[in-house]
Amino acid sequence: MDKSHNGYTRLGQIGEGTFCKTYLAVKEGVRFAMKIQRKSMYESTHSVYRQEMQKEINFFHPKKDPKNPFRKHPNLINYIESFTIRDPSTGFDRMCIILEYADGLTLQSKYKEKIPEQQALLWFYQACMGLSYLHKEGIGHRDVKPANILIVGSEISGGGIAKIADFGTTKQLEPMREHTIPVGTETYFSPERSTGVYNEKVDVWAMGIILFEMQTGGLRPLDKEQDSLIKQLPQYLSEEYKTLILSLLQKDPDNRPSIQEVLSMPIIKKTVAESQQKKKVEEQIKIKETDQKEEERVSEKGYRIISKLGSGSIAKVYLVEQLSTHKLYALKKQKNHHYFVLRYQATQQFQTEVEFLRKFQHPFIINCIESFRDESGISLVLENSNGDNLLTRTKDQPIPEKMALNWVAQICLALAKMHVERIAHRNLSLPNIIIKGEKVKVSDFQSTKKIYELENQTIYCGALRYFAPEKYTDEYDEKVDVWSTGVMLYEMLTGGQHPFSIDFKMKYPREYPKQLPILELRQMPSSISQPCQDLIKSMLQKDPELRPSVFQLLEVPIIFAKIKLIVVEQIYGEEIAMIIKRQLIQLKIAVPTD
């Protein structure tokens, strides 16, 4: 069978179960776990295997919330994607699930060494946090065992992070409903499992067995009577630890605590507090070491870090000096995240931006000097704006209409360069429009996508306040950029006020899409001219069919007049005038004349 699937190269086998085998896979230098449905020559067996694989996929894709499809939690193993692989020897399509790679370590593998009480409690707490996420939705895992608790990032995060895995047995556990089909591993079954009537507290019992095993090298309690349990545990354990185990292994589920009650116990709170304090100290030491290494890496590429300009979720930005020319640039450097999914997403987004900037050069698109890669990730050397952007300009006071329209015309010309290639920016916002003298330049292209790739979009990107209404549906196109530009124009003219009356500091910002369809556009200040008001209203049409394209915006008289200044009066020089003139000809838009 071919070892390359959907861009993933399958390497050695790292595990197997009843219905699938798990392999280490690599894509673009990043490691993943690839679960492939077991091969079967018989259609009936093949169907059973496929159904069981589908159960795990269904867990990650709850149908009740199609706009938030992936279940995600820091203590659940992360799902990446799934697809089918045609097996030429059988003619069947086998299911394949791509998951976060957990360094090949399970909690069971840790039983070979003595686990300190503090570390055991921390892993226990992390696993319980993952289960708490499930239990709040009324879901029981039903196969909690050390082989299904993975330890992720042990090489970069001390003892590593415990994550629950294998969700093929998960189920919505309705109170007092009988579950006739036994699933899971019998060793970790609670007493009530034999009756068929149980709830999510079966997972609490299993965690009690695991907490016991972590202190006995994997030996399970021979006798689960309370008095006998204590005698089987090492004498050096604290009384709090022993008491915790006894509470988890209460045979009557009514006397057994819920996961939420476990997380509220003093021993757990104390463990978390001590861990956080230790982590804080370690991070302070690491920041100093990282900054020093960062400077060394940048120096090897011919640059010197002068200062830090800012930091986001996936990138840090530095002001740097090119050693050979003494010119100043902005260095946008990928953050080296500890967590696999964030690291992978950051790499993907940086690669998208590199590819875009390599292809698209325009007077009103930020210029990329070069890009390079080192052990910490990808870096972009960009022209320097001295930290000046539309957000900083609108903080204190409104921008004069004449200047705002100049800048919107430039933004529209940059977008037209993209949209003619059927590429949408998707993350336009005031801070992503940098200012260079009298010109603006569009930046941050990590979310750009081809329009045909925007079908059935399920993952949000960009700042919420700039989202067009259709961005909350399954499909949208490049007109989301027109909406975002309309929001920015309104903000520029009002000193940062949003065109719709809504509090973006609300506790539940996702309420915005529910409110947006019924929200009315604010009454515009009288200082805004009628033609400009009409322009804003057209750009903020909630129905994208009624909203103009960016090409139509270029022909709106008040925008076209600003383009005329660029082409005819050459306010930014002859070279830029010629570039824009050629662009207009390509777009079949009339070129301004005297």
C-alpha cells in the first residue's frame, strides 16, 4: 500500500487496536499520528471497522454545532483531519484519522519508573480537566486507562502534558439508561458497569485505579475494599493522596465524587498552585535564554535586534538593523509554541504569507525583503513602518475625510491586485494597515485563501469586529474584504467607533453574529459628506449580493478621484503612477486623464 496520503508520509507503526493501526506520519517536517482502519477482505468486517472509526470522527465533529465543529481542549488529543484511502488489493476505502503526535509516550509507559506524588497528581489533574470537558456535555469516555492517556511535549515542558485519547467509546450517557453493549477495558470497570445502568462517574472510578497504579508501578489493587486499599499503597504517600484514592474508588457511585468535585478538592488546588508557581519561575528563566538565542540566530542571518515592536498569538515582531547596509527593517518571527497544534498552525500561516508576498508585489502591499527558516521557525524581513498603522492614527481623533479616502483608495487597489487572482485577505483590520509617509500598505497575509477554497469554511480567522455577516455561514467570497474595508473607513472617520452599536468587550463575543442581522447602522456624524456616507452604506450591505466588489469601488467617483491623484498628478512618483495605470488597464477600468 502507498505510504503517502494527502501529503502525509507514513513511517513506522507506533500502535494498534482492534479496528485500526497507528503510524507515525510526517507532513512538511511536522510529525503526526495517523490512524488507519485495519485491512479486511470481507465487506461485513470492513463495515464494522469503518463504523468504529467513524465513531471517533463523530466525537470530534458534534453535529449540533456546525459552526464550531472540532471539539478542542488542552487536555484532549488534537484532531487534525480525516479522509479515506483506497486499498487496491480489496477495492475498499479505508478510514484514516490524523491526530496530534504525542511523542510516542503513554501514561502506561511511565509506570516503568517511579512517579513522584506531585507529578502523579499533576497528570491526574490534567486528565480530569479533559474528562470534565466531556462530562459537562453529558459525555462519558468509558475507556479511560493509562494506554489512552498520552503524555505530550515531555521534551519541552518538564514532565509533559497529559491528554485523553481514543474517543471511539464515548457516548452521551442519559441518566438511568441501560447500556447493554459492554465497551472499554474490563480492568478499569467500576462495579455498576456490570448492571448496565451507569453514568459518567464510571470515568471517575477508572481515574482512581490509574492514580493507584501510578504509585505501584502499574500493579492494580487486588482487593478494592477500602481498608485493604490503604494497605496496598506505599507508606510514604501523603494521607491526602490516599484519601483521594479512597473517594474515587467508592463502590456506590452516589458516594463517589463527580469530576468537578474532584477538581475542587484541596489537594488538587494545592497541586495546581504549586505547579503554576514553578512554571512561572521556569518561564522567566526560559525567556532570558530564548532572547539570547534569538539574537544569536538573527545575527547569523546578518541582522541585529534593536528592540521588540510587538507580539501576537503566533509571531513576535522586532525592529532590526541589517548589518551590511545599516538599514532598519521589521523582523516578523514565528513563535516556537510548545503545543503541537499551535506550532503547526503557525508554520502553515507563515508559509502562506511567504508564498503570497513572493508572488504579489504592489505599491500598497507591504514589501518582503527576504525570508528564512531556522530551528525556531520561519522569519520574514519586512519594510519598517516605525510601528505606525491605522489603529494608532485613530486612537486619539478622527482622520480627515480627504486623507481617509486617499487611504481607502490605496487599500482597494491592493485588494484588487488580490481579488483579480481570486484571493481573499480575510483579516483586514486597522492594525494590519501600516502607514509609510502618506501611503498605506496592506500587511498580514497569513489568512489569505483562494476563493474556491472558501467553500464550507468552518474555522474563523480575523478580528471579530471586522467580520462580514456571511462569514458565519458555510460559504463566502472576497466581498468579506469589502465589508472589512467599510468598517475601517467608518472607524477612521469617527476616531475608532464601530459602525454598529455593539460591545466587543462583552463576556460572550460570539453573540455578535446573532445580533448583527438585526443591528442598524449608526447614524453618521454630519462631518461625513453625503457621498462618503453613501459609500460606507454600500460597503456595509449585509447581503453580499448587494455589496459592491472592490473593482466597482474603484469606479466610485470619490475613490476614482483619489486614484486620479496617483496616476495623473503622480503624488507618489512616476513609477507608482505607471504601476497603477497598468493595473487599471488590466482590470479594464478607465484610466484617469487630465
